Amino acid sequence: MKKIMILLFVSLFSFSVNSNAKSITLGWAAWDPANALQELTKEFTAETGIEVNFEFVPWPNFADRMLNELNNKGKTFDLLIGDSQWIGSGAVYGHYVKLNDFFDKEGISMGDFSPATVHAYSTWPKGSKNYYALPAMGDALAWAYRKDWFDRPELKSEFKKKHGYDLGVPASWNQLHDMCSFFQGREIDGQKRYGAAINTERGSEGITMGVTAAMYAWGMEYENPNKPYDMEGFFNSPQAVEAVEFYRKLYEDCAPPGHSDAYMVANLDAYKSGQVAFQMNWYAFWPGVSKEDKDGRVSGFFANPKQNVAAATLGGQGISVVKYSDKQDLALEYIKWFARPDVQQKWWDLGGYSCHNDVLDSPSFPTSTVYAQGFLDSMGIVKDFWQEPTFVELMLPMQEAIHDYVVNGKGTAKGALDKIIEEWVEVFEADGKL
Amino acid sequence: MSVKKKFKGLSDKAVGWLFIGPTVLLLLAINIYPLIYAIKMSFTNFYANKIGRVPEFVGLKNYIKILNKEAIWEKMQVTASFMFWTLLLQAAIGLGLALLLNRKFKGNELLTTLIVLPMMLSPAVVGVFWTYLYNPQVGLFNYVVNFFYDFGSFDMIGSSMLAPWSIVIVDTWMWTPFTMLICLAGLRSVPNYLYEAAEVDRASKWQQFIYITLPSVLPFLLLALLFRGIENFKMFDMVVELTSGGPGSATELASINLKREAFEKWKTGYSSAFAVILFVTIFGFGNVYVKVMNKIKER
């Protein structure tokens, strides 16, 4: 009996110690960089004694889960690494803590971070100096290709004979199409291969992120630079229409069979399994691809090709403190630690994409990995989708209309873009912007 | 203290209310109140995510907007087509299987268990693994189809012509056993003497089926179809996992569209109006259907 009492006492005591321990919860998407962050955070816990619990949500449910949590004023998360497009709603609806005073107090300068990432991940309204997040994970849509196939002399000469230029990193979307279609249906090492795994996902944001990579390269603008929310003739300009038509052509001529609802993981799987010569994906996945290719013989990487202009679709996230958290002080302590240049360097070393200038401007950075230069190039030319508080309302019609045109083959590109503008006008009107 | 003593002084009616009271309260709280609240919301421009913004009364604006929106009617057509084909196939195949399993043969129990297995699975899981079965490169479904006739590579999920059939096939595969089980219960309730009398009257097997089996099993079949109809009207998880409503909006059922409007766009007022319209539709159809079913039973 005495032993039982002692055991009971010990377990009660340990429970009480445990419940008194300082801890915070960080929410992010479930992917490789999140694992790297978990590894990095061990040092924070060792330094401060603050435990960090992680909740990683698979990408297809990430936005739903997190935005529901914020809209319900949930206290599950103290820190949130949220998509760049959420910054508008985070600021306007008061989900995120404004960080200006904290940055001033702790001497954290946004000038120490890459301007494109500060603009995209931290500020609202855009271009202002109101900060709601610290740039956490720089990212952009880019391409990986099968370097080992490209290096084969017989394929190189056949390609040159057919197209009159060398098989290599494509300098334009036209060249990309030439190369993708060159590999489409081709037998290599006894297996049938295909051109490119591109974004076609319908449910969340996949096909929009993919098609905008082409639209930006053709020079599309969302709105009249001199008259906000005036989209007619800009979003559906002849260049934008041509880009959407091109994306459909790329899908029809170069995607592997059944690649009709594919995004990050599906593209990665198609590439890793040797089905395709190219994959479109976020930089966040390149450390994983590169890790499996130690001598750099199999895979090469390049930034989004130029067509009329150099541009790339922005990905990435900033880290924000959730307004409804009871542990804002601990969450801010984490941000203070994460902003340190030495921590940012370790973040990059572990496979995260630091946005800190000390890391990016280091002379050794461009050669630190095979994709580092591409990342630098991309971050200088990124463009993002609307970051308005109503971004989900803006995203869904685009997903539907573009998928209907590109995958379903229904209607025309101009018709799809006109339909999107029609829906967007309705959204902006309801939001009082028009 | 005995129950009799405890309730001494209470009328039978009061005791009855005492028993059903908690259930009624629970129903009011989780069914009736949300319904009334949703109806109220449907007359406003409420956005649940726009904190601090006071909803304004907009009258019938949401209803008019929904009923005049071409895209909504497209979703309703997709839903109607999905319901029509799934119910038709499940009725025909379910009844056929029930007739087969109503006979005594070796392995009857094992076959019944195997046929019933799909409906024990989670619809979301079914949706996910059928995406693999439909894969044009490695999918078993495409392989089997091409085994019988070489159609070449085809994409069940990526083609607007085939995608609506892809969800019909999966739903039929999953829920035909349900129709079958209910029909089987109906078949087993038909007294043998009816068939014996028919044999005496020299009725053919076809006549026995038309005049004895079918009328006896029809109320059961209609009941099964009522359940399946209600379920398929609000079908969501399996289709989302399988096609996400695509390609484009080829398989975007009304329930998927409602979820997107309510919990992705957060148009609470608008989606409440849409939910009320869907509720009235299914409630109306359900009532008419039950009346027809009762008339058939009375015959």
C-alpha cells in the first residue's frame, strides 16, 4: 500500500511539474522544411527551456484547418507559419499580432531581410511599414529536370537536329515546351517517359499557382497599376490569354497520363519515380530531391523560365504570433530567437530557406547548394496572387475556371479569364473595394 | 424507493414527458435551433470570418441570386444526374444480387460477406484508393477495362465525359450491398405458400417474379432508395477525395459547392440560403416519395 501511495505521489508530482513547464505550439504545413524547423527548434528549447509543440497539417487541408482556427479565435496555436496570401486577412481581421513595437524594442530590423520577402510575407497594406510576420521561409515556384537524361549524347544530338539548339536549361517557355514534348512518350532504359509534371490540382490552389507561373512570364498584371481593382484588359490581356493557352498546350502535350489533379507531392512522386523529365515545384522540395542525388548527376534545377519578362510565382511564409494566444510573450521570444543571423544560417543549413540578408548575401551562398543560385534569381523576380483578406474567395473561381479550361478542355482561355474577372468584381464589390 | 413511489402524483403524460424531455431538448438544441438560425442568417449578408462587421438584412437577395445563378443550376444538374444513375444502378444490381443470394447454394454466406464489405469502409478511404484504381498508368480499373476491349489510355478522373461516371461507379460499388441487404430482407419475408399456390396455378417463373416477388420486395427497395437518395443528395467526402469536384466543375455536387461557399469563402448568409433551398428540395422530394411509397404498400 505504501509503495502504491509513493508511486501515486510521484506521478502526481511529475504531472504538476509537466503542466507548469513553459511551452508553446507552432502550426505549419506538413512537409520537409517543417521537419528541419523542428530540428532547429531543439536549440531554442535548450537555450530558453521553452518547449515547442508542433502541429503540422498536410497541404491539402492546411488552409482550411488554419483559417478555421483563426476565424474561430482558436487558442491551439501560439505561432503560425501562414501562407503569404493570408497576411491581409490576418491583419484586417485581427488574427495576427502587429509586430512593429516588438521589432523596435528588440532591435529587429526588416532591412536585414530580403525586400521581396518582407513585402510579401510581412506587410499589410502592401508597401506599408506595418509588419504582421517575420519572413520565415522564402520560396518560389521553380523547375527540376533529369540532368542524367539531358547528358546522354544520343538524346542531345537528336534534340539539336530536331530543334536547332542544345538540350539544356530552357531559356523560355517555348523551349521548355520543346524539351518536354521531346521526352513525351519516349522510351528510356526500357521505360516509357513523359515530359513534365505540372500543377493541375483543383481543390486548393495548385492549378492557379501553376498557370500564374506562365502568366507572370508573359507579363500579366492583375490590375491597372494606376487604378486598383481595375482588371479588365490587364488580367485578361492578350498576353495573359496566350499564357493560359500555352499552359493548356503544355498539359496536353507533356503531362503524364492521369496527371489531372496534381500538386506538390504528386509532381514530386512523378519525378522521383522516373516518369517525367521535368517537374514544376517549390524550392522547399529541392533539398529532399538533392539529398537523394549526392553527386549531382541526376537532377538539375532552374528558376521559372522567362517568356516576355522574367518572373516567378511566389511561395513561402512568414511566422506570426496569433492574437488569441495566451502565451504571446513566449511566442515573441521564439521570433526574437529565430530572427538571429546565426539561427538563420543554421536554418538554411538544415534545409529551410532563410530570407535573412546575412545568409543570402554571403559570398558562399550561391554555391552552397546546386539550387541556391536559382533561389536567389527567383526571389528577385517573384510575383504573388492577391493577398487581399478575401483571397480565398478570389482563389476559388480561378481554380474552377482554369481547371475547366486547362484540364477539362472546356471553353476558351479568354472566356475563363473573363469569368474570373466577373467573379472577382463581385467579391471586391461585396468587400467595398469597388 | 420504488419507481411507482417515486413517480407517485405524476400523470402518465407527465411521466412520458419526463422520459422524452431530454431527447426533445437535445433535438431542439442541435437540430431545430441551428435550422432556425440558418434561416435567419439566409436573409443577411453575414460573413462568419469578417469579425466586427455587423450583418445587414438583405431580404430575399441571397435566394434570388442563387436561383438566378447559372453555375448553381449546373451543380444541381450534376447532383441530379449523379443521384439518378446511382439509384438506378443500385436498385437494379442490388435487387439482382438479392435474388441471387436468396437461393441456397454452397458459399452463399461467404459471398454475402464479401459483397457487403465495401459499405463497411470509410467513404473518404474509398475515394482515395479509387484514385489509384483509376490511374491510367497503373490502375487496376483501366487494366480490367482494356483487358476486355482495348480503349488505350484513358483518364477516368481527368476527363469531363468520364469523371461523372467515375463517381457513379464508386458509389454503386460501395452502396449496392446496402440495397441488396434490404431487398434480401424483403425477399425472405415473402411466404412460401404464395409460390406454392402459384405453382399449383401453373404460373411461370417470370409470372411469379412479376406478380409475387416484385410487389413484395418493392416497398423494401423503395425504402432503400429513399435512404440512398438522401445520402447521395448530400454526398461529399468520397467525391472530394476522388475528383475534388473536377475536372473544372464536372463533378462538383451541390454539397461540395455549399461547403466551398460556407467554409472556404465564408459567405455565411449566402450559403445559409443555399442550404435552406437544398433542405426544402430534399424535404419536399422526401415527402412526395414517402406518400408514393405508402400508396404502393397499401396496394
